[in-house]
Amino acid sequence: MTHSPSLDADLTEGTPDAGASTGLIRRTRALVPGLAVSVVLAWVATIAGNHFRVIGAPVFAIVGGMIISAFVSKKTTLQAGIGFSSKSVLKGSIIVLGTGLSFHEVVVTGVSSLPVLLGTLVVALASAWLLGRWLLIESDLTTLIGVGTAICGASAIAATDAVISASESDVSYAISTIFFFNVTAVLTFPALGHLMHLSSHAFGLWSGTAVNDMSSVVAASSVYSKAAASFAVIVKLTRTLMIIPITVALASLRARTKGGVAPASTPSRIMTLRRVFPVFIIWFLVAVFANSMNWISAAWHPDLALVASFMISVALGAIGMSSNFAEIRKMGARPLLMGGALWILVSGSSLGLQLLTTHLS
């Protein structure tokens, strides 16, 4: 029995493998325009950063992205690639940074940062509750801004939303508030650090505990120094892990306030942990392990650092292009006032706790 070529082709196209392959090609093509714009923007920012090292490529990238966002109203063909660049490329850059670190550095840095990290976490959450009540801000929005400031910005907001089921407008307002102060931190922290004559270690701890999103932590610390960036990334990753106990605690609290409903079952809690756990941290630790085992040649470290730096600029350019000024204007003054007050309190408490722990030790 023979088959016609057309019938064979139809049968092949109808197989699951063919469908999956077609879907992958389609998704890849959708990424190309936005990714290409992000890469070109990062390339221009890198050239500008080489000429103006005090400012640095990350700052040029995020400001350039914001300028593009202000003038390009329709980004539908770019959106998929911009989203990929702002999330996946950023996570990839952190994994590449791990290739230059050892387990000893990661453990010592993570443990030594805990007093300042936990102190700023308490300040952020307690201040958010008090400011939210004082400014008469709705409780869900207060929770989202507080957790976003305390832990890891938009990622923490998304994880918290999965637990408390806040409204879309509250999530959007919280992310816009956090974004505004992320950009402010990238533009001001390096200059303030130099003004205060902070060491790379002190600046890395400050930015790792006081700046909201991972992208902005990496940007601000990279501009300051390579050593500050390595330290800040470890501190920030340690801080990011706090998202797990916080979201589980919120889930239990929300369950109790809903008419005495029992807390979530063990299987559902496990699913919640899987959803909120930042999986890229595991790959970061794999990269650290590979370097600790000397599987990565020391001669590769400078080139890998350049790759990580360029990837950071790609991600920050995309984040800049994701900015929504209309949303920030629409949310009014109170969320911004709360976000600004939290940002100042956390930044000040981070420096104060560093000074206190240094004197005590």
C-alpha cells in the first residue's frame, strides 16, 4: 500500500511533534522584534557607558528604554520580546554572574547580611501597615506595596497576588509604584554611595537590602563596582527567598480572616511554594558550584563578566520600555507617597543597621 506525498505531509503535520515544533517556531518568531530592539538598545548603552563610566551602561539602557516607551505607543509586535528580555535575560545574567563566585563567598555573604536584611524586612512590613492606615490606602494595595518594597519588587507582588487575589488595578498600581522608585534608585544610589564614601561591600549590602527589584539592584551595584555587584546579587537572592515564608504566612492569615476557613492543605501549600519559588536561584547555585569545583577556567571570568554585564543592559532596556507613565499618573499621590516613604525608611534603616552591626562586631 502506498501513500501520496500530500497525504504523508498532512499526517506529519498532524502529529504532536509537528504541532509542538510549529508552536516553538511561532513563539520564537514572536520574540525576535522586541529582543532585537532590546539588544540594540543595550549595545548603544554599552558604548555610551564606556564613554561615561560614572553613569554606566545599565542607567543608559533603562533611561533609553523609558524614552522609547514615551514615544512609541503601540508595542504589540515588540511586547513578547520585551517581556522575555526583562525577565528571562535578567535571570540568565544572574546565573552568568554566578560563574565568578564560590560557595564560600555565597554562604559567608548570605549569612553576614542576615541582621541587616531581616531588620529592613521588619521595617518595611511594619511601616507599610502603619502608613497604609494613616493614608487610608486599601488593605490589599498596602500589602502589595509593602511586600514589594520589603522583598523583591514585582516578583513579590505577583506571588502575593496569587495568595490574596487582589484586584488588577491594585496589582498594576503597586507594580507602577515599585517601578518608579526602582528607577529612582538606579539613578541616585551610585552617586549617593560615592558621596558617603561607601566601600563596595557596604554599597552592595545597602543596594541588596534597600532597592526593590533584582534588576535595579544589579543595575545600581554594577555602576558602583564589580565587587559591589557580586555582593549585592548574593544579598538580594537571600532576600528573595523571604518570599516563601511571607506568602505562606499571608495565605494562612487570609484563610483565618475568611470566616475561619482552615489553612490550605499540604498539597496546595506545596503547589504555592512551587509557584513562588524563584527557580533561577537553583541554576545560580549550579553555576557557583561549577566555579567552586574549578570546572570554569579563571581565564574565562573576564569574558563571562562582560557577557553578564551586556545581558543586564538588555534586560534593563526592556524594563525601561515596559514603563507605563499613564498608569503612574492615574494612581494618584497616596500610593506614590507611601512607596516613597517606605523607600526612604528602608534605605535609612539599612545604612543604620550596617553602622550598628559594625560597631557591635
